[in-house]
Amino acid sequence: MDWGSDLWDQHDVIERHTQSGLDLLERYVKFVKDRAEVEQNYAKQLRNLSKKYSRRGVKEDQDTKLINQQPFQDVLNELNNYAAHREQLSEIMTVNICVELSRNLQELRQERKNHLCEVKKAQQNLESSFKLLETSKKRFEKEWREAEKANQQTERVQQEVSATKADVEKAKQHAHFRVHLADECKNEYASQLQRYNQEQNNLYHSEIPSVYKKLQEMEERCIKLLADGYVQFSETEKNMLPNINKCLDAIISTGRNINEKQETLALIEQYRSGAVPPADVEFEDYSQTVRAAASDNTVTHLPKVRIKQLFHKKNKVTSPDKNMPPSLEDLSRLPPDQRSRRLQEKINDIQKELQRETEKSEALMKMKGVYEQNSQLGDPSSLQPQIIQIAHNIARLRGELNKYQVQLTEAGGGTLQHYPASSEYITVVSDPSVSPSDNIYECEFDDDFDVDVPIGQCTALYDFDGGSEGAVSMQVGEQLSLMQEDQGDGWVRVQRANGDVGYVPASYIQIM
């Protein structure tokens, strides 16, 4: 059974049904688009939610770095990954389902339109043939009546007594003409009838069944596309579930890996100061001589590090010079254990960065040597600005490293070796027998009233832009006044002829 043989007379039904199938396919495409938009909005809301509760960059978290903050941040990160998979699901639905079905829908609409036009055109041709048949039939009917009238007229003329032989002959000729014309119309009508029947038979037994069968096949393809769309819709999300489950499993693993005991001990490790609880307050018996040691006992409980910070001028952290290069992070206010840990972290970071800069410098020097051996490969002088910049970076990093090492030693972190500020190594010997708390009341108030007086002269070996805070620019060959020698940090304080005072790398000048 097929539409062509069994529904040849149900053109309107077939037309409505095929249109209904295409409309259903179009509705499904819109449904998938809306579903993809729901997934997209859901992913966007998840990202906003993760961003809202994320505390990255919050100063209090940077200061504390508690362990219990990280698992929740990991949960938020996995939520971001979850949102990314939802966005991917939305994109796959849009591209693989909506776009493909929309293209196929457009092709099916055009195919349906062409098939219905074929049926309509065939029906119009049959109607035109039927009109010709009706015209030839009416003409045949008219001419046959005229022929009968002519025969009757001939019989009347023959029966009239007054009619002449010429009148009778004339009437016979007219009747014969009419009969001959009626026969021609009869033949034309018969021919037109045969042609119409042939066209009608061809239409209802060949053309219409063929077109309706094509429409049936088209409807089957439409249904198949719709069914495949249902399957693909589900499989798309099903294929994404493993990735989504990984995110959910990661969140579960994060929760199960939390150790509540370790969380509480982390607070001790983070905030342990290493200070000893204060001793018992000594009883002062005013009935006897007041001992002066009572006031001394109060002083011993003062935080020694803070006293040194308040009165020792050499501490650049609490009293930074406005002409100094970018100041280091102030860690002096932290308790000893915390300060030592933070200083060690800083030293490790600077050492890694210093290693990278050193590797860059070595690579540039090798490249410069290759250029000097073969000038066709490149100009050695073109590498000089990079070499100078890296040398400046190395000097700056070594200076910072030396400062942090000195602070670590003072904080009780042990004996540390200074890095050289230039190619000439500076040997720094630290005596571990000296306690960092010795001479904590050493004050140098007289230094506040010293007037800066040049202690020597020096010449600039390289150009220096002095772009950092506290630094001063200089040109190659420029004569400078040396105001302060290298204190082990790789910098010297100089004064230009125009009166500008600031710091320059020690390796960039030559002392005269």
C-alpha cells in the first residue's frame, strides 16, 4: 500500500498531513534552540554564582592562606568546569541538531512545494483538456442539429408542388454540407474525448501516484529526521554526562579529602608566634626599699623587635627613604615564626625568578657570541639593550634577595650567603653566634642630623633609565658624586650634576 494507489483522491488530506509534519519538525527545531538557550543561561548563572562566592584576590585570604579556604575554592573551580560543559552541551545542540534540521527542513519544504506544483500543473492540464472536450462536444451537438434541420428542409421542399428541380437540388446540397460538417465535428469530438481519457488515465494512474509516492517518501524522511533528532538530543547530553560526573566526583573527592584535624592544626602553623607567655608579676613590697629592678622587669616584657623597629634608623622597612628603589614588603611586624616563614617564601620566589633571568642572560650571551662569529646571522649590538635590561633585573633581584636574607638571619633563620650584586662576588660572612636580639636598644639619633656629603666620584659605564621609584637616570660617561656605597644590596646612592639624587646599580658605575 502506498499513497499513490490508495489515496489518489485525497489530495487535500495529503497536503495537510505533509504540512503538519514539516510544522512539527520546525517546532522541534525551535524547542532545541530554546533548550540550548536554557543551558546557556544556566551556565552563565553558574559562572556568576562561582564568581560571586570566589574570594580570589581578597586581601584577608592572601594574608591568612588557611587550608579550609582552598577546598571551597576548588568546589567553585569545579563549578566553573561544570558550567563550561553545559555551555559545550548548548553549542553541540545548536550546531549538530538545530543547524542540520533547519537545513533539511528547508530542503523538504522546497521538495514538497515542487511535488504539489506537479500535481497542480497536471490537474490544470487535465482541466484544459476537459474544456476542449466540452467545446468540441457542444459544437458537434450544434452541427448535428443543423444537419437534421437541413434534411428536414430538403424533405419539405421535395414534397412541395411548387418547388422546382433547382430548389430541390439546392436543398439537397445544403443538407449534404451540414451532414458533412456534423461528421467532422463528430470526429473531432471523438478524438478530443480519446485524448482526454488518455490524459485522465495517465494522471490518475501514473502522474498522481508517482507524485504522491514521492510525497510519502518525503514524509518518511521527515519523520526519520525527527526521530533521529530525538535520539541525538538525548545522546548529546548522555555523552556529556561523563565530563559532568567528573566535576561532581571532583567535588565529592574534595569534601572527602578534608581532614578536620589538619584544618585546626593549620591555624597553629599559620599564627604561631613563638613568643613565651609572660612571667608572673613580681610582688613589690612598699614596706621596704623599692627596688629599681621592678621597672626593669617591665621593660624586659616589651617586644624587642618592635623597639628596634622604632629606634633603629637602619631599618628601612619602618622608615623608608623616599629616594630608595621600590621598597620590599614590610614583614617586620609579624611574629618571629611567621616572619621567618614569609621571608623564606619570598627568598624561594626570588631565587626562582633569578634563575630564569640568569638563564635568559646566558642564552643572550651565547647568541651574541654566535653573532660575533658570523655577522650574517645577526647584529651583536642589537642584543645589547636586552643584555643591559636583564643585567639590571639580575642586580635588582640579587639586591632584594640579599635584603631578605639579612632579615631572615636577624629573625633567627640561620646563616645565609648573600648573592653578588654584579659579576664581582661580594662575600658576606655572618656570625651565627651573634643573637638577632643583641644591641636592640642601639640608637643612632645623631644620624638624623647628618648632611649628605659626597664620599667620592664615579663614572657611569652604561645608560640607566631610572624608571623605578627612588632610582635616578644616568648616561654613559656621566660624572657622578658618590653619596653612599653599596651596602650589599647591589645599589649605590649617587648625585648628578643637576642635583638629582637616587640609586643606580653598583655594576653600572666605576668608582674613581
